[in-house]
Amino acid sequence: MQPFAFDRAASAADAAKHANTGAGDVHASVQYLAGGTTVVDLMKLNVMTPERLVDLNALRQQHSAISLDDQGLDLGAFATMAMAAHHPQVNARYPALAESLKLAASQQIRNMATLGGNLLQRTRCTYFRDVSWAACNKRSPGSGCAAMEGFNRNHAVLGVDESCIAQYPGDFAVALVALDAMLSLQGPSGARKLPIAELHRPADKQPHLEHTLKPGEVITAIHVPAGAWTPRSTYIKVRDRESYEFAISSAAVALDMDGDTVRAVRIGLGGMAYRPWRSRAAEQALTGKTLTPESAAQAARAALEGAVTHEMNAYKPELARRTLVRALLTAKSMRA
């Protein structure tokens, strides 16, 4: 770990003074610290070498509340993963969100990690996290992508290009994308709203730029709109071991049913894509149809159309299709 300076921000406005943070760049000279469960790890590995860390934990007092009303669910971005995962009303009315959090990391990490920080976690790609590998466009722009011809069993098949095939590792963001969540941000230019679907950038030959936050911006809250589909929602996660492991395939599904007919469906895919993935093709294939194993399989085929595989991850599209079918049928069986 390289030497660095350490500051504490008293408020979001105070944090915003550090205007060269953000922009999704691993090499930004100033980085924010909340739970620290990503940035500290990467600093130990010398993947991130900021000159200054700005501690945001003073913001917890103002931005960690969790509340629900007829308009939806409001989550303070400085609430911990554990707080949201075990909130009774989140479990009752937004079960996919609670499940996505309970299946992530370990209990100790969930007790530390903030919801906002969780959204910004970086890929687990070995070639990104091991600086002995020179070819990583995400870590060293223009150097190439060692994963293309290397060990790519867990890499992405959706939303990739020749610059990067790293997969987004998170669970919570996948469920939020499916549910059309909206972020509240505070930065040097004031407050603004941002749809969660617009937070993460595509690879687009610039994989070192991971999100669309402006320099100095802080996520302060997450709003999930109410809908008839939120109580009948689930998150299914497939991984190599049952605990403390990242998804090789996951699906967030929310259903609004009229008997056996799908009035509306929301679908997010994880473990498959460069960023949290909303499958509108699968939603369109299923809307207005009777939900059966056959129609679920048809939607799953639509969800993985256009997948790009490499030598070791060719199994992934079929696994994703099976995961999505399982999630759809699980959600159908739930009481609305």
C-alpha cells in the first residue's frame, strides 16, 4: 500500500469540495471512503493508489434512514447492507432487494459496507486485481485485455467489447436496475437525480471509466418506486459455493400477475454482464403471456440473445437461461 493523506468530510457539501474524485476512474488522486470494503482491498493490492482518502462516515447520521410509503422505498445510501437486508418492511414489500443483500459477501462485510458504496464496487477480474499482469485496459488504459485469451470462466458475455470482458460483481444493483431505482446525488454543482440504469458506463473502449458520477459527487439516497410487482419479486443467485462468493449467474425478477397471465415483469441479470443488466427483451417476450415453463424459457432465450462467449465461459448463456427460468417460476409461486 502506498502512502496517502487522510481527511474527514463533515457533510456532503464538504465532501463535494474534493472535486477530482468520481468520474469512475481507478486512478483518481482522491477517493472516498465509507465502509472501505472495496477501496481498502484495492489499495492493499496497489491497484488503487490515491494520494488522499476522504472519509464520509460523518454522513451516516443524515443519510442512513430507511422508510417506505405509498410512493415507494427510500434507502439512505449510508445505511449498511445489513440494515436494509433485515428491515422487516423491505423483506415484506421488496423481497428481491432483501435477498440480493443477504446473498452478498459475509455478515461481517454486510455490517460494514454501505448501500451506496456497494453500487460502486469494482470487478473481481483477476487481471484487474493483480498488478503483475500488464494487460488490463481497466487498470492501465490501452494495455489490452489479458482475459480475452486467459482464464475467463467467470467473465461477462453481455455488454462487452474487445476492450474488456470483466463482469460486474454486485447483486444489489442488479435488483435495483430491475426495479427502476433512482439515485439522489450531491456534488459541487448541487443535487441531482440519476436513474440507476445510467450509473454504470458500458465498456465502450474506455473500461477504466466505470460510472457516470461527476467529480466530487456522492450518492446520498436510493429511491425504489412502488409497483404492483414489488411484493412478488425474488433474487436467485448461482455460485461456485453457497456462501461468501460472487455470482456466476443471477436473476432479479418482479412480477405483476393477472391469474397466470403476466401483466408486467421486471428482469435484471447478474454474473453475466459488464454492468448491471436489465433485460427488456425478455420482459417484452413475456408480457401478456401465460407464465409457464415454456414461456419462461422463451423469455430466457431472448435475454441471452447476442451473448459473446470465450473459451472458458461458453457455459454461461445456458446457465443464465436456467437461472432466469427458475427465478420467474419462483416469483410466480409467491403470494402477491
